[in-house]
Amino acid sequence: MTSPLEQKKIKITGPSMVTANRTSDGVVIYRTAQQGWSASLSDAAIVSTSEEARALLAESVADDVGAVGAYIAPVELKDSGEIKPGNLRERIRSKGLTIDLLPA
């Protein structure tokens, strides 16, 4: 996977958002329009152009204390206004862990 810092050409073909993992516990998080992070996809800032995506990603990467591994991902906007993951990877990530953790 290409590092977000190396993504010089960003092609957006539909609504997108920036996602990462929270540094404290690894939870999937989404960049908000208020320049924060949320574990709820419904709070994600949605962009539709390469310029908007590049700006949101740069802002997100700069916030490396709260999140790691930020990148741009597609979303689907439903007629009801609901935001859904736009590809298989994001659907899997949005559901949480795919294995049971062993007791500590």
C-alpha cells in the first residue's frame, strides 16, 4: 500500500473520506469536518474532489498524535443520507475485529 505521504496523484471518482486508526487502541476512526476524529462513520467529513481530499489527508497526517495510517477511502452516500463504506476493505474495517482475541 502506498504511504499517504507518497500519494501525489489523488484520483477521486466519487464521495470519499479519510480514515485511520486511533493510536491509543487501534480503533478505526474517521476525520471529521471539525478537524477531529470520530469512531462513527456518520461523523466523517465527505469530500468529492482531489483537492479537497488532498487537503483533508494533509491535515489528518499532521495529526499523528491521535491517529496513524491516515488514507483516503471511498464511501457511498445513500438516498436517506446515510454514509456507507465504499469498498470491501472499508466494510471489513467498519465491522471491527475479524478474530476473537485471546483472554489476557
